[in-house]
Amino acid sequence: MKNVTLVLSDGSRFHGKSFGYEAPVAGEVVFNTAMMGYPESLTDPSYAGQLLTMTFPLVGNYGVPPFTIEKNGLPTFMESDRIYASALIVSDYSEQYSHWNAVRSLADWLKDEKVPGITGIDTRELTKVLREHGVMMGKIIFDDEPDNIPEARYEGVNFVDKVSCKKVIRYNEGGGKKVVLVDCGVKANIIRCLINRGVEVIRVPWNYDYTKDMDFDGLFLANGPGDPDMCADAVEIIRRQMSISDKPICGICMGNQLLGKAAGAEIYKLKYGHRGHNQPVRLVGTDHCYITSQNHGYAVNARTLGADWEELFVNMNDGSNEGIRHKTKPWFSSQFHPEACSGPVDTEFMFDKFVETLK
């Protein structure tokens, strides 16, 4: 294992060993508090452009499942077609793995996909630095290549355009009600949750104008990476759709932010985001609290919502917005991930609510 150093933009340095692909890389350093689910997290397009730190100390102990495709066209055990995170940072990488479904080690997978991995990092201290300072840019540098220093930007980059599909893709054709899914970096399990509820999913690129000559019963706004302010085209199309039709609209994560912008709200960047399986969320107007899976760095400023809109969920840790809804029309969203793979399944009812509104 080669010696490597993680250098943060504030000058902080963390030394470790390489266990993945041996190439320097730069990106936004974020942390995830989940105890499991690295195959799902690494293949979540929402991590595009980011160096992912796992706070759980032992990573790799259950290996990596096979990459197989189901009859519906979706990957069985992954959330997309490849790893989207720019690198993986862990405290203790387990070289030995054991799981009934594992076919290779995490290290071999990272090397095959040309993604660096660092072990031996004090992730507890790194997380404390990120919580104090907020997320920041970082570089993974190999100590024997001091002149090969990468550069990267996260602010001002349209990562949604990088990860969205480039053409229309249909799932479960003829299966029932038709749902247009705006692909901002959609996870496979979101599509699966819709298919399992008997609807036909029409997956379109993030800036596709579905208001022109497309027949559908509902609109679904998917998750995705980066700054929602970079997706002005998508917001404008959502506004156009809301101006011409009352068809149901549901959003998840980035979809919540895009719907919020279409509703007139402002978006702001959280200090260090919500990434993990343990975020407590309350349904507004009730005492019902749900433990949710989340992965986002931006949030809707609920105070700037239009008069016809209101909050649907709030975060119990910091009071930030976790979902919105229109007061009279079937338009609603969640900042968390109700499809919850690989996390809690408490909020899958969001898909039921959406499908119930389709006419």
C-alpha cells in the first residue's frame, strides 16, 4: 500500500495508505454516518464530484455483490451503472471479506473502476474538522508523486448534467399509469419502487421538455448531485408544467429543491449536509417522527415559499426543511430518500401517496 495524504483546503492534512486505484484526485470532502451500504452509496450519482468519508470505522468486511441486471433493466444490487464518488476515505479497510453474496473485495472493485481509496485515516478527527469548518475541497496526493497535484471545482459545476441520462428510457411499458421521471441522477431503487406499484416509468434527461407532446399521468422529480441553482432549465419546465396542468408531482432530494425553486423558494447550502441513515424527520402538524436515509448538501429555505405552499417535513436535528406540499394541488416532495436502499424503510409510503393521486 502506497502512502497517501488527504489535504483539505484549510491546510489540514491526514496521512493514510492507498487501497484503491493509485491516482491523485480532488473533490468536495463529505462524510456519511451510515454503518453499512457502501455499494449503494458509492454508486449513488448524488456523490458525483465528492470524496466520500465513512464515519463507521470498519469498511469492506462484507465485500462487493455482483453487478447483475434485472429483467426490468435495473441493476440488482447497485444504484446505478458505476461508482460515481470520486474517492472513498475510511478508517480501517478490511482486506478479508465474508458475505454470501460477495464476489470480490472492495479494493478490487475500486481498482477496476479507477477510484482511489484511503485507509488508516482518523475519520473521527476528519469528521470533527468538517463539522466545525463545514464541507470543503480536498485533494488525495500520493507521497511519491508530490508534483502530480490535481485540481477540482464543486461550486458552479452542473453535476446533474454530467450524470443524467441522455435519452428517454422506458420501464414497465404498458404497465399502467404513466409517470415521467426527471433524471437528475436517479437511484435505481426509486425507479424500482415506482415499477413495483404498477406504473410505467418514462425516464427523461434533466432538461427535457415533457410539457410538449408527451402523454403522462404524473411527474416525478428525482435525486441528483450538486447545486440545484445550476438546473434553471429544469425549474422553468416544472413551472410551465404547473401552469398548464394540475397533474400530480412528487420530488425526492434534488427533486424537493427543484420543486421548491419552482414554488418561488430560495436554496442554501448546509454547513456539512445530511448523509446517512439516521436523520430524524417530523411530519409537520403531527408528532410523527421518522428515521430517514439522506444524501444532500443543499436545502430549501421554507420561509421563502410562495403563499400557496407549506412545509411537509422538518429535520428534528437542525430544523431545516425536509419536504414541501401545495395547499390545494397534488404536488409534494421529500428531502430524504423514501426508497431507503440501503437504509430504513419507514417512509416508503411516499410512493403509495403519489401513485394514489394518479388519475
